[in-house]
Amino acid sequence: MKLYVGLGNPGKEYEKTRHNVGFRVLDAFAEKTGLLFSEKKFKAAYGKIRINGEEIMCVKPLTYMNLSGEAVQAIVSYYQIDIEDIVIIHDDIDLPCGKLRLRKKGSGGGHNGVKNILQLLGTKEIKRIRIGVGKNELIDQKDYVLGKFSKEEEPVMAQAYDKASEALVEYATHDFEYLMNKYNVKDE
């Protein structure tokens, strides 16, 4: 079974913040595939779906960002999910708004949710889809990621959610290397 983990914070006040792009990508994936987040257990909301015979579980940790690993670790342990079958979807302030970057492994950088997952699973060998939210040097980083997108940024981000959710659908039938080659396009 593949495990797609979208990072974000639970609650209405966080819904459209920069930190919640992982949740929004999974919402776009659910819209495309008919997946329902019908279960609440393991400190997470989740649902399962089959695409071309591949079982996929989509998870939104409900622990708040910095403790995302608690939900992920519980699910990985309970369902005996292989580390190579996990994909984390999260915001990245070091990428321009709407830019996607797929990686096979690496550190958590400055992202506390990713750091917590890597620490609790004991590995940096976890695939991820990073989604650029840009940065503003004039605003404290914590306030920035908990802020909402501007009217100009929203359509750019909607395209990013759509593209990232397409990559997740394709991951049921293609390997991650293929997805990296397709979606990690260079700027022209």
C-alpha cells in the first residue's frame, strides 16, 4: 500500500494558509479520484482508494504541523507500510509560489513537520512533493506560513494543487523517477 501524507494544520482558521498546501493537494486528489476522508484514527483523517490495482491511503495528520510524525508513525506501524511507499506533500518557502519539486530523500530543511516525520521514522529516505509558497523577508517565517495567499497567488496555487494531485494519481502506475523527470521542469 502507498501512503500519501499531506501536511497541514487542522481547523477552519488554518484552511487556506500557506502551511496547509499538503491538505489542499490531497483535497484535489480526492476530487479527482472520489476518495473520501471517512476515517479518523491514529491522530489523523484518512481514506483509502484503489487506482489500477494499487491501494493508496491518503492521510491528513490532525496533530498540528510540528507533531505530524506521531500520526504518520502510528499508521506506518499499524499497516506495516514500507518507507519506500511513503510520499509527503508539503509547503516550501525556498521555492517560488506554485513551483513543484519532487525529491526521493533529504533532510527536513527548515520544515518542522517534515523533520518530525523523519525523526520518528528514523530515516531521510522518504519521497516528497514540495510545493513552493515563496517567502517574504519582511514577515517572520512562522507568521508567513500561517498567513493566507493573496488573490494573485491563489490561481497559481490552484494549478500547483492540480499538478501535484496528477503526480499522485500517476504514481499508482509509474515509478517516482518518471514523476521527477516529468514534474521537476526547469524554468525557461
